[in-house]
Amino acid sequence: MSSNPPELPSPAPGARRGRAARALDALERAGNRLPDPAVLFVVLAAAVMVVSAALAPLQFSEIDPRTKQPLQVQSQLSGKAITEFLSSMVPTFTGFHPLGVVLVALLGVGIAEHSGFINAGLKKLLAITPRALLTPMLILVAIVSHTAADAGYVLVIPLGAVIFQAAGRHPLAGISAAFAGVAGGFSANFIPSSLDPLLQGLTQAGAGILDPKRTVNPLCNWFFCSASSLLIIGLGWYITDRVIEPRVARMPVDAAPEQDRRAADLTPREARALWAGLGAMALCVALLVAACAPPSSPLRAPTGQLTVSAAPLMNAIVPLIFLFFLVPGLVYGYASGTFTSHRDVIGGMSKTMSTMAYYLVMAFFAAQFIYLFNKSNLGALLALKGAAGLQALALPSTVTIVGIIVLTATVNLLIGSASAKWALLAPIFVPMLMSLGISPELTQAAYRVGDSTTNIITPLMVYFPLVVVFCQKYVKSTGIGTLMALMIPYSITFLVAWSLFLLAYWQLGLPLGLDAPYVYP
């Protein structure tokens, strides 16, 4: 008889799926136990008031870098503090930096999206792509779709399935590639969008805890995000063709709805309107270049530079995003017949603003929390204590940055909103790393990597169930576990490779973006 122990039978596929399902259920229950982000800010604001009152009588040895005096926690439960809080509640909300920039930028993006200009451009890109380059082009289009808030989820992902099936490839591979580009590569984009000033506003608010005069350029991560798009396209291309497509090949495809095929085509009128819209956008770019070219251009800073924070051009980034989508959106809308009067245009803007109702609620409570956090000095205390602890550990700066990425990626499994997470984390991460000599711009870049890479593996992401439904149109047996299994290779690869890419980018000293140093001060 052989001395080797008998081999144990492998778990049945059903058992494996059962364990995966239980793990997903546990994750979903944990996420569901968290309050809504808006309520979370209310809870945190109350906690700040109580904790600040408890710590106010204590003396701390940490030196406040703003006053050069020992740091003092200010109670937010005193009569004076409560009166000041109530009297400033409205200006605190209306002056919340991300609020205005997001709403203004989305007015233009909303017109371009409502008119059909963005959708037509995405369809055209995919329609002219050779079969061999279909995967990278689909991921590129998914990345570009970030400029319009929901276009990637509601258009590019189902369109990816249609295009792949038309090319004789498995539609689930198309959905996976598109989902990886839209959500997994969320911050990999070479086209500025409303996300840039949104995160910048929160980063600047966090930096102001230690240095009220510190300014952050809205495009401080532009170069890094642009380079990251090439990384995500390359990785997504390899994973889709070499890992995902062989995996889904054994899944039988059910008949796809016929209307999906028709949705992938542009009518002749839409095609003409698209060229008109692109021409209008090119004209806008040409006019901007001509306006910036003269050394005496009013868009330049007094020193003659265009890309420093003091340059009027940088202060006009959000209005420029508004105009660069508004003008081609209008041209396309009237040329295609989507818009027949100015009422259609205003209706498109109104529709876009209606989608921001939840964001307005969340922004109100986030603004009040940040106000209390700043006034109490708890943010400064936490930053200085945390920085002292990290300095005592003597960890390399690279390890600290990787820790920020991993922590953000983990939190992202439970809190899907990029703005909600950064509103919570920026007041802690940004000043803490500033105390270690790491710039707010580098901290924000690390956050963006962690925030993107786990979007595609959390069922708590608002569009995750929608993607499952898209899959079920082609493979009816698809469930949450199926989609998770398809997306985990992307998520893990993106997290590891993108983190290493940021570290290499940093070590090479390549510019993160406009007016974006790596060190502070």
C-alpha cells in the first residue's frame, strides 16, 4: 500500500460559490450597518463637539504651526461656540468650496450629456475601432466617460457588451473591460472633469487645518492621472484578453435584445451633428490657446506663468470645463434635433441639477462637520499626534503613502462615494502627512489610487447591481458572485501595479500636475 495519505476530494463548485456568497453577504451586512454618509457626518459632528469639550481643559505639548504656540483644543459645546456655529451655518454651506465648482462644471457637462453629444462621441469611437484594438479602445472610452458623471455606467458598459458580441467575442468580457475602465480606473483620466476641483477643494480644506494660506491647484494630479490612463488601459487589455475572456468562454450566451444592437449605431443626422459639435469644441480650444499665447495675456499670472495657482487661467478651470462642454453640447443638440428651443437647454440643465439633490444634502452636513473639526483644533491635534507617531516608527515615506492607498481601498468597500470618503479622510490624512513633509497633492494622488481600485468589487457601489443586470441580459445565471469573480483580477492587479506606478513616478520626480510639489513646505 502506498504511504501517501489519500487525497481529499475538492470542494464542489457549489460549495465554493456558497463560501463566496457568505463572504459577500457579510460584507454587505457590514456596509449596510453604516449610516448614510449624510447621517455619518451628523454623527461625526456631534462627536467633535463632545470630544472637543472633553479635551479643551487639557494642555498639549504639540506646537501649533499656525500660531507657534502650544496647541489648544477649542470646545464646541460652549455657549459662544454654539452661537457662532449657528450664526455661520448658512455661509458655511454656501461657502463650501466643492459645492460651487461641482455644480458649475456639471451644468456644462449636463448639456453635453442631455443633448446626446457625449453618447454620440463614445459610440463613434467604438464603431471605428479595429477588432484587434477593441479591448483597449473600449477601456479608453470608459475612462473618457468619467467626464460625464453617469455616462460610463449607463451607456459604455452595456455598449461594451453589444460591441464585443458584434465582433464575435463574449459580451461578458466587454462588460468586464468597460466596468474596469469606468470604475476601476476612475481616477485615470487625461481630460479634466468635475472630480478634479471637487477633490481639490476638500484637499485644500484639509491643508488649511495646518496652513490656511496653502493653495492647491485644481489640476494638481493631471499629469499623473493622464499617465495612469495608459497603465490602466494596458493592464485592462491584458487581463480581459488573457484572463477574463478564457474564463467566460464556457458560459453560454443567451439571445441579446435586438434593440441593443440598434442602440450602438448613429443615424446620419447624429453623425453630422457629432462632427459639428467636435468642430465647436476644437474652435473653443483654438480660441483659448490664442488668448493664452501673448506674454501680456490677462490669463497669465503677474510673473507671466500660466500654470501657477495665482494665474487667472487656473482660477478659471471650472468655468472653462463648463464652456468646453456647453458649447459643443448646444451645437450638437440643435444640429441633431435634440434641442428645438432654449427651453430644452434649460430643461437639460435642470435635469442635471436634479441628480445632485443627494449631493447637496451630503455637502450641507459635510460642510458643518469640517467647520467644527477645524474650529475645534481636533484635526490639527490628530495630525500632529499622528505625525509624531509615524515619525517615531521611522517608516519610509513610501511605506506611509502605500498605507494611505491600502486604507482608502479598504474604506472604499464600505463607503462608495469618492467625495464622501475624501470629506472624511482629507481633514486627517492631508495635515498629518504635511507634518511629515509630504505635500497635499501627493496625498490626494495616493487617495485617488486607493479610491479607484476597489470600486469594482464592492456590491455596495451604487451601480454594482445595475452591472449585474446588464450581465444577466446575456447570461441569465449571472449573480453578484459571478461579477465579483470577474472583477477581482482587475482590482488586485490595479491596486498593486498602480501603487507601484505612483511610487516609481514619485522617485523619478515626474510632475504630478500643475503647481504640484511632492514635499511640504
